[in-house]
Amino acid sequence: QTAHNAAKLKPSTTSVCTGTANMDFLDDLRHKYTHQPTFLQAVEEMALALEPLFNDEKMGEFYKKAFVLIAEPERVIAFRVPWMDDQGQMRFNRGWRVEFNSALGPYKGGLRFHPTVNEGVLKFLGFEQIFKNALTGLPLGGGKGGSDFDPKGKSEGEVRRFCESFMTELYRYLHPSTDVPAGDIGVGGREIGYLYGQYKRLTNKHGEGVLTGKSLLFGGSPFRPEATGFGLIYISKIAIERQLGKSLEGARCAVSGSGNVAQYAAAKLMEFGARVITFSDSNGVLVFDDGMTKEDLKTVIEAKQVKRARLYSIEDEVSGKYVPRESPWTLEGTTYDFAFPCATQNEIDGEAANRLVQNGCKGVFEGANLPTTIEGQDVLREKTGVLYIPGKAANAGGVGVSGFEMSQNAQRLQWKPEDVDNKLQDMMASIYDQMISSPGGGTLEEGANRAGFLKIVQAMRELGAIY
């Protein structure tokens, strides 16, 4: 059931974190999870976007009940991960897998290894993943997992031993029809290989789609590393052309981050004729006033993927200027047409969003998960003529191609790269169509949130999970 008669959504400048009269149904969640502020932020932002549905005279109470149920994970698995360092000493970290919602298919979502990881962070990521996966049109549920282990500063042997220990606990919960993890921050191709190798040793099974992001040598999909970054630019290009009547050709584009998503987003932007003027990491930002060159990008990719080095270490090797302790969103005097935050959550706050608009930015397209704070989103909603596509839609290309990898594994086939790329482009175009055709009207952001929510609610209702 959908609320086709819901009122047209209007931008709101009120943060749901402060609570509004018709958001009282969230009070129980707020009380239970006060120690998980990042998770609550995701829940409340989604609730704000769905406000017209909650106010619908006929279906409002049903939608509220459904939302509260969806916001509770079906299962949270917590475990310890003991491992041995190079000095022969036993160490241990915490591991989690949040199996959030399986209405549309098996739990699907990445594994993150980072010292900031905790249950609340993974619930925030898993909650976002539910709606992102729904938008892909593929039979995928939502989940997320990881550990507070930090791969940085660890030897190859230490990373391998940790991955093996992590999978020794996690493998019992995985199956192509139950739960299929992938990579995320701190979990790249190397870590996926170690994890899959341990799964194979424990189960004596090969070829199963229990992990995605694998090497092409043992069941991976073409275009999986590129998928999130390429998909981000595909959907952004469509929105810029159809909503603004503009082109990426010659546009000045600010990209934050320098990891997988940022690298391939920059490559595709350059292919479409855009000028990429920033790249960043946690220490500072490289600024390319005239746009980075292909050689610049090659140098950055080598530094990050091979040397695992910081950007300041390559300043003399690229045409850009390195600015320490800054991000693309805090730079003074740098103008750009479009922003692509691809670093981490909450990197664009209210002040940064205002600076973006003042600098002439006409669109913000999220390559990272929730990189814009509530205050930042409020600023973007207020400004007419500024496109804003949230991460659950804009960066869905990665999980989409993960779904394609699962299909290839099930068929014992490997598709041609051009076929995967064409399917990715079609999927991102479909997500855009869902955003603009979602009942209730409003912005692209609001359309993405409603489309994903309504699809999940319909599935849960038909499964008898909501009544």
C-alpha cells in the first residue's frame, strides 16, 4: 500500500533531533539508543523525509508502526576476535554483524575495519543499507558488519591472521541465501581475499556467493572496484542534465576522500570532461586549480592502493598544491560547480554547506554514507536550485554490482565488463526514475527515501511481518 494522496513534501528547516509533535512515536527508540547517536541520526533523518507519509489520514499510523519495526534490527551478532601479533602476543578486538532486514532478500552490506567501529555505527550503516539496497531493484536485504581493528600500521601477516580469526566466527552466519558481506573502509581486495580463503578452508566450499568484491580469479565481478564511483557519476550526470539543463563538460568538481570511491568517481568525471579540483585525506587536501590530470590521478591511485601513503607525501609528484588540516569544504577562495563528498560520515556540516552554496555549488552528490549532517542537509534543502542526492541513492552502484556478482556466482559465469557497465548505468537510471516518480513529490532526496521505504513496507506486509 502507498499513500498516493500524501501532501507534496516541502523542505523543512527543523531538525527531528529536537523532536516534533508528530514524531513522538520515535521516543521509545530515542530512549533505548541514547548511547548510539549516529544510529539515531540516521533514523531521525529518514523519519523527517517520510513525514508526509506519517501525516497521511488513511495510512499514517500504519507507516509509523512499520517504520519503528524496520528501525529495529532483526539480529545483532557480537563476538570477540583473538589474533596474534608479530611479537607472538595474543590481542583481541570486537566484531559485529548487524543483520538488519531481510524482507527483500539476504542481508547485504559491507564489513568495516576501523577503530571507530561500534554497534551504533554499524546499525547506522545497516539502516541506510536497507533503503539503498531496495532502490537497486535487486533482491537484497540490508546489513552491515565489521570490527574496531585498525589495519593501518599492521603488517601483512597481522592483517591476514586477524581476517582469518574474524571469519572463523562469522562464517557460521553466512550463506548465499542468508547473509552476503562485502568490503568497506579498511576492507579492500586484500582483506576480502583473506576472509574468503578462510571461509573456503572452514567449509570446503568454493564458488559460493558468500562474499562479494572478490578477485576475478575466484568469482569476482568485472567493474566491482569501480562500481560505487562510476555509479555516483552516472546518476549525477543524469540529474544535472535533466534537472539543471547543464553538463559535466568543463564543470569544476570538488571530490573529498582519496579511497576507492573518490578515485573512480574522479576517473569518470574526467572521462566526461569535468575538472576535478580537489582530493583529500584525513591530514589535508590537494587542490588542482586547473583540474587534475590523468597522470595526477595515476599518482594518487598508486600512493593509496600500493604504497598506502598520505597525500602530503606526493605533493612534489603532482600538479596540485597540498593544504594541510583542511578539507574541500573548509577551503577559502576555492569555487566549484558540484560537490562529491566521498570520504566519511558527517564531513559537511551546516557551516560547510553554507560555504558550498556561497561558492556557487549547484549540486551535492554523496559518494560516502551520510557525509552531510542534519544541519548541512537543512541548508541544502532551503536553497532552491541546489540538487542534493543522498548516499542511499547516489552510491548504490557498489552494492548493485555486488548483486551482479552474486548472480554470476550462482550461474558459475563471469559476465563481460561492458555488460556489467551497461547494467550499472541502467540501474542508476532506474534509481533516478524512482526518485522523481515517488508519490508525494518533493526533492530528489525525499523521493529516494520514500521509494525505498515504501518498497520495504510492501514486502514486509505481504510476508506477514507487518499487519
